[in-house]
Amino acid sequence: MDASLLQTLRLMSDEALADLLRRRFDLAVPRPTDLAAVAQRARTATSVSRALELLDEPTLRVLDGVRLVADESDTVSIDAVRGLTKQPEEIFPALDRLRRLALVWGPDDGVRFPSTLEEVAGPYPAGLGRPAAILDDDAGELAADAAALRRALLAASPQARAVLERLAAGPPIGTVTDAYTRAETTPVGWLIAHRLLVPVADDTVELPREVALLLRRDTGLLGRLQPCPTPEPTGPGERVVDSSAAATVLDVVGHTESILSALAEEPATEVRSGGIGMQRLHRIARDVGLPDTHAALILEAAFAAGLLGRGQGWMPSSGFDAWLAGDSAARWATLVKAWMRSPRDVRLLGTRPGQNRPSTVLSNAMTSRLAPAWRREVLGVLAEQPTGVAVEPDLLVEILAWRHPRRQNDELVRAVVEQAAFLGVTVADAVTGPGRALITEPDAGDPLGVHRSDTEPVVEALRKILPEPVDDIVVQSDLTVIVPGPASVLLAAELSLVTEPESQAVYRVTESSLRRAMDAGYAAEDVHALFSRRSRSELPQTLKYLIDDVARRYGGLRVGAAGGYLRSEDTAMVAQVLADRRLEHLRLRRLAPTVLCSSYAVEDLLDVLRRTGYAPVTEDDNGGIVIERSVNPRAPRTDRPEDTEAAASVDEAPFFALVEDLRLADAEAPRDDDESADEIHRLLQAAIPARKPVWVEYTDNRGDVIRRLLRPVSLRAGYLRAEDRRTDMLHTIAVHAIRSATAATV
């Protein structure tokens, strides 16, 4: 008796079975009860479809060959498969991969495969059409005469021969207009007239299998099994890559700080569809000098890292302040790690086909479950190359198309390449040192953090290439402040208090910035000392004069809470304020030579006077100056449940524990070989075209066994849809729940 899948699983070693459960994760989740349940689940169409996505191009071709030479019981001889290719040595490695994934099993003279494979893989194995005799009697007669078939091919024009070559490479279906009445003067019309192509619909033609076999005679039936494309060992080199990466990293960190700081001052209103509207996004991007997609990428990465949230609009969260306290390496690592694991993709930004409204940044429409896996896949290929070696995007697309043809997504690959380049993970199509550490960093090898180092590998790698933070500045006579390198955390905090930023390395001292420092409690001597301590050279006179002038005028006016009053020891200043026409709307009244009052509140008086150019301060009931320490509002840190990805990357221990449990359950209550599953599938599939009635016995959701006389309608994705003619109801039944199926005799 041929080995069944259940018998094969029982004979597997613990290592091989654990490897199968790890690769085909759907076999382990939800947790199966025993090995028979694993075997039953592995045959379902959904599980087989997921397994096919793991196969590379040569392995898929060999699997097509297995389907092509299978007999009615889905049994295959390996010798028959070897005869399909000019590279028979490539068959056994591919079959070994198929066996490890339980897509084929059994001895070499009786290899078997799931009956659902025909449903999942499509109707054209190896890209070949149906035999000519099935398509058309005249075409079958031509195909039966080998000499006549060769003469017909030789008589074809170059244009007609090109059409045949294209269809022979697969798939064998072509779309035309008026297939049954096409004139013989066209290449396709000539091929139809000579029965080398057969119309199967008004707009469709099919290439008979015998014609394709004749055209593939030089390469074999399966065609040439191409090896994986290999990039040339060329690139900018490690030094150039890392030096360029350092500049990019500093830019990304600087842009992130600028964008979030702007949102702290003016939170973005959430639009009806969620997220930030396109108009506000365009303004954010314009202010920092970035394209909309790059600004959106920073916003999405910041949100995934917990730096951005929703409070009174979109604004920085409480995590932003902690992020600012770190150095550039730690900040960048936080951003790119969040980007790597986030299921949000800026590729979806804007209007897309089938959508009534454009997808806005930070909205639920930006979610793509494929994004994290594709980032790991794309960057993993780059990390396989030697340091400094580049892989062009076109070649990267070819490599990934070879590795996983059934889940090929060229647009997503190119989007990952562009995003990684902007973030500094890659430079000139080569992965950087920090990028390599990011890709190869283990995620779950040490879940408790027992052996984790104090410093993350990504941060360590980045600190090696970043320039040392600087603690000094250069102050110029035009009051600009130059920072000759990345500012240290303390220097950046001081500059944010006493200057206004103009770019990442250039700041400017203004009256408002000095007033802000004095509002925070700095005296003129403190500001002089700060610049003297940080400056590399002697401070210009213009800076000293500005500091002293602002300090002299600072506090010259006192605002109190008597409804609102102003007080000053300088009677000339009081008279100036009272006579200032810009302040007429305040309706100031003189209470004394040094005191004015108004009906306006204290906060309004302060705001108007400062906008007019004065430098008032608030005083308390005892006449002391009140130091105003404003705290920026922060949004709460919230995680979206839909953004949380179920991590399938766990170590070996859980899989070996599951294997042990499955073997114990199988030993305690062994079930018979479930060979009937394939027989049931074949019977139901054969009953669909003729709508033949079938007695189906299955287990419902409550565990009750039900037997019904049904007419199968479809069998797809692991579910049978069948109608009960007695009740006129349409039932949907999971295939794995069907216990038996018997063709009805009435």
C-alpha cells in the first residue's frame, strides 16, 4: 500500500516535523489535536496555497511536472518527472524541498500530492494547454500526425511563430477579437485556420499541448530550470556607504524633530476619514523641504514608534520628550525599528483605483499586512551581499520573483527600496552597517532579555559611523549661530531655549528667543555665560548689546491680576505705553504715575504687549516676578490593535513541545490513515460539472453528525458549496469537516 501523508508524518524525525510546523505555520495555529489533524489540515486548499508561496521558481516547475505525469490516483513516478527536463539533476533537490513542506510524500516510484493542488495551482500545469483532441477534432487529427504537425510549424511566418513561442512559454491562453471569424491574413488567423491555435471562446484561443511540446523540444517539457540571479560584486564600498549613511541619518532625525515640534505648536486636525488631511500634509512637507511621501513616511514611523498620538488633534505624545533626550543614534534606531515592524505603508497614500476618497496619512486605509514581511524579505536579500556591494532595484525584483513567484509584488519591492534609501538603511542600493545590524538583529532569540547587551547592535553600529557630538558653537556678527557637527543633547536643549532654528546646523539669536530664555528664569548674566561657555571664539559685540538691551527692557512693565494692570518704575515708559496708538483697544487708564490698568485679562495684556514689541513680565501679589514655565501639551501614547502584528518568529522550543504533544496524542488514540480525504475531494470535484447528487456526511459547528443529499456547486478555498434540492437551501461546508461522500444512485 502506498504511504499516506499521516504515515509520512509519523515517520518524520522530531527535527523535520518541527521544521514543517515552523515553515507552514498554519499547521500549528490553531493548535492541532494530533498528527491526523495536521495531515488533514495540510491537504486543505488554503494551506496548500500558502505553502506554494514558499516555493522558488524551479521547485514550482518540478511540482508542475509532478502534476503533469500523475495518473488518476494522483500517483507519480520520479523517473517520469526526470524525463520532463534536460536538467534531471535539479529534480531531486526540488523534490526534497517539496517533501520537507509535505507537498509531496511517498516512495520514488509512488510519489503522491494533495488532490487540492489541482484547484490551487491552476488548470495549466507547467504552462501547457489541454491536449488537442480535447480542444478540437481537427486539431487532434493534426497533432496525431507528427510529420504534419512539424510541416505546419515550418510553414508559419515569423510573426505567427512569435505568437506560438509566447504561448508555449505559458500560459497557453491568448486574448483576441472575433476568434471564430478571424481572417487568415493575420498571424493569429493563419494559426487558427491551420489548427495550431484553437478558439475556445469568442475572444480566447488556446495553444494545444502537443504544439507546445514540439516548441519546447530543446529545453524539455518543464523548460530550463534557471538558477537564482546573482548580482555583480560591485558597489560604492563600505566607507562611502557608511559616510553617506551618517549624513542621511542626521537628516532623518532632524526632519523628524522639526515635524513633531511643528505639530506641538499647531496640532493637526483629524479629517473625517481619519488621519491628517492632504492639505496639511503638503504644508508640513513644504516647511521641512521634503516630498509629501517622505513627510508621510516620517509621520507613520513616528506614530509606530509611539512619538505621535491623538489629543486635541494630532500632536507629539509623551514619548517624544524621552526620544529627544537620546542621541542621534538612539533616535534613528527607534524610528527605523518601528518602520520595520509596522504594517502601515505610505505606498497607499493618495487616491488609488477603486477608492472614492484618497487614503490619508495616519488613517486606517494605510494598513498593509504584507508590508512588514516584504521589508524583511527585501532587506534580507541586500544583507546577504558582502559589505558595500549594491543590488540594483531591477535585479532585486528579479531575485525576489525567482524566490517567490506566486507572491510577486514588484510595486511593493520598489517602494521598500525607496523608503529604505530615504531612511538611511541603504545607500546607493547597498545596505549600510547600521542597516545590516537592523536586519540581522534577532527578535526573539532572547525573549526575557537575559543575555541582551546594554546597547543595541543598531545603535552601536551607528555610533561608529556618526561624527562625535559637539558641545561648542560659532557665533557670527549677524547673530547666526553655527553648530559645526551634530549637537550634543545638552547643547541642543540650550540652543532650543535661546535661539530660533533656521536649519539643522544654523540657528539665529532674536529678541523673542532671548525673552523666551528670560521667561524661563535666565538672567542676562546667565545668557552671557551660556554663549561664552559654548563659543569657540570671542562673542561679537552685537550679541552682547542685544542681550543687554533685551535684559534692560525685560520686566520694565509689570502686569498684575487686578482685572489687568501695568506697573513700571520708569514713568517715561508708562507714558509711552499710554500714548501708543497700537494699544488704544486696551483702554488703559492711569491710576498713578507708575501704574496703568485695563479691563483685559492678564493673559491678553501680556500677549498684546509682546506682539507690539514690549517685554512685560507677570508679578505676584507681593510684587515678585513670576517665572513662566510653559509645558507643551502631549497626546497620550496609544497602540492601535489593528497595527499589532502576530509574531510568528519564535524559537525552536515551542515547536518541539508541540511535536511531543502530537506524538503522545497519536500514541494514546491513533487514528486510521485518512486516505479518504483525497477520494472525497475527487468525488466532489467530479460531481460539480454534471450537478450530480452526492450523499455528504459532515460534522457541524456543534459537533453533530449530519447526512444530506446535496448537489455540489463549487469547491474552492477548502469549502464546498452545495444546494439541497429538498429545501432549496445553499450550504457551505468546510472540506475538513466532511466525514464521507457517496455518489447517489437516484
